[in-house]
Amino acid sequence: MIAPTSDYVLFATHFNEVQDYLIEQCRSHSKVFVLCDENTLELCFPILVEHCEPLSKAEILVVEPGEQSKTLAIAEQLFMQLMDSGADKRSLLINLGGGVITDIGGWVGANYKRGIDFIHIPTSLMAMTDAAIGGKTGLDLGDYKNMIGLVAFAKCTLVCSSFLETLPPTELLSGRAEMVKHALLCDQSCYDDTMSNILLDEPLDLDDLIFSAKVKLDVVSKDPFEHNIRKSLNAGHTIGHALESWFLSQGRPVAHGIAVAAGLSIEIQISTMCFPESKLPAQEIALNLIDAFQLRSLDWPEADQWMHYAQQDKKNTDGQIRMALIKDFGQCDIETVATLEQMKAAYAHFRALLAL
Ligand SMILES: NC(=O)c1ccc[n+]([C@@H]2O[C@H](COP(=O)([O-])OP(=O)(O)OC[C@H]3O[C@@H](n4cnc5c(N)ncnc54)[C@H](O)[C@@H]3O)[C@@H](O)[C@H]2O)c1
């Protein structure tokens, strides 16, 4: 096995368009394993088997749905199941699910016996446009998000939009947050279109899904191991992850995209402090994010309750918090140092906007 160093993504509307590829992959590996969560086992796996007969003999690995499964303990159980079921270096792991499954399945696949082939079949919008692309794998450490992981590219990612038919509306909305981030990193008209579609509750346009996934693909292809431009994809994530960690610690997790939407609204305010010359309509964007992602419906913590999570962020160096800040449409400063005071002030501003 030669580990891939870039993405190979096939886009399809229905699974029958990519079934031949999967059948061939199943036949060319010694044994096939499918990692699902309980929901994707019930709702998505039967569609795979219908189109790919060899999968009827695959070993199924199942975890509980949700962020709580992204742990070392669950990964260890999966390693043991692979070993007990005779997985060898020529085995194939198919990760069928949302970002939790592609994150943990990618990590397990990349580490089991120092790496076996794995294929992502994303079933949530979040995973189709973001998590299953770019090779980042990850586990949480306690409540701290994605503290363990590595960049390991799937042999292939099969993006098949018909899986979205069973995705709950709240999860669809969550996926649209990363689409807004990709749009902000593109240009104003892309942002305007993406945001107005969400605010008007327009059905997701599949061309928009593919466009958004390709924004990420393009950035990752230029900088797969995040030395420079790839850092821009972390916009909204320093504070988004910190807030997500806090909600997780309280036993009431929020969808990743909802945390990212909040993170973007707050970090855009920090951007106005760091780049006073910026012409970005920060307040308007923040209010749109608050409306579009229904951020008023959550019970937000005090700043002191989540800031320590941001201090552990992977992007920080020399004890300084570093953020990827969007400073204009299509422009991101990838390593701005932000102070705790700026974060507190931006969060206070966000809370004031929530009250409008
Ligand atoms: N590696 C990366 O680059 C990257 C990027 C973005 C997000 N992530 C990670 O992805 C995770 C979030 O991903 P997510 O939002 O997909 O969460 P998720 O995997 O928990 O899926 C959300 C929910 O939707 C259900 N679901 C998924 N597909 C379904 C379908 N087709 N029909 C019915 N239900 C379905 C799942 O069972 C789950 O309950 C976070 O852990 C985040 O950190 C990683």
C-alpha cells in the first residue's frame, strides 16, 4: 500500500454512478470493513449493499452517533475489532457517515498496522463539503476538540448527494455553516448567494455543494500539510472549537457547524480590531450568521468558561493565540495573534448582537 498524498474525490448524485469503483475496490482487498454510526448503519448502509454486492459479506463496525464517539477509547475498541476479525495490511476500511465517522475512521485506518487503505463515503453535508476532504483525521482529548490526529488521505472520497435525503434538517443546517466559510474565503457574490439561500430557507442546490467542496479541494491541493494557505480554512474554528468544547463538557453538544457559525461571527469582530482598515461589513455578517444558524436559541456561556479551550488550540505557538481571520471577502490573514482581551470584547459584542 502506498499512502495517497492528495485527495481523490468522485461526485455523484446516486450511488449507482460510483458503484463500479467500489465493487472493484472491494474485490481488490483481502477483507472489507465498514465503519458506521447507528444512524448511518440503518439509513445508509442498505443503499451501499444494494449497489455493491461484495459488501453483503463485509464486517460492520458500529459506534454511537455523535461527537462523544471521537475518543481514544472508541478508537482502541475499533482497533481490537479489526484485529479480532483478521484485518490485515491489504484490508479496506470504508467510513460511511458524517464527520465523526470520517475523522475517527480515517485515524483508525491510518494507524492500524501502520496504515491500511480507507475510503470515505460521507453522508452528512458537513462531511461532503468539508470533513471527508483534505485528509485531516482527529480524536478529541477529554472535551478538547481534535487534539489527536494526523493528515492521512483516503484512497478515495465518494460524495453521493442522495444520502442527504435522510439527513435531519438541523444537521443539514450545520453543514451549511462550512459552506458560508468557504464562500467568505471566495468572494462577496459567493457569500451573498450562499447566505441568502440559507436565510430564505432555499433547498440546497447540489451545484453549490460541489462548488463548496471544490473550494476546499483547491486550497488543500495547494498546501496539503497546512504550512500556509490551508490555515485559512481554520477561520471561525479557534473560537468555534472552544465553544463546541464547552457545550460538550456540559453534556449538551451542539452541531459542529453551529459552533463554527458562532466562531465566525465572533472572529469577524476580532478581525475589525486587528485590521481597522478592513471594509468587511462585520456586523451585518455576524447578524446574518446569528439569524441563519438560529444562534439565539442556545444558552451561551460566560467568556471565562470557554476561553481556556482556545488557549489549547493547535494553531497557537509561543503561548500566543493565533487565528485565521477573514479580513475581507476572499482575504484571510492566516496567523493573526489575538489577545484574551480582544476575544472577550468580541464575545461581549456577539452577546449584545444576540439580544437585538
Ligand atoms: N477532518 C476535517 O477536516 C473536519 C472538517 C469539518 C468537521 N470535522 C468534524 O466533523 C464532525 C462533525 O461532522 P457532522 O456534522 O457530519 O457530525 P456527525 O458525524 O455526528 O453527523 C451528524 C448526525 O447526522 C447523522 N447522520 C449522518 N448522515 C446521515 C444521513 N445520511 N441520514 C441520517 N442521519 C445521518 C449522524 O448519525 C449524526 O447523528 C466534528 O467532529 C468535526 O470536528 C472534521
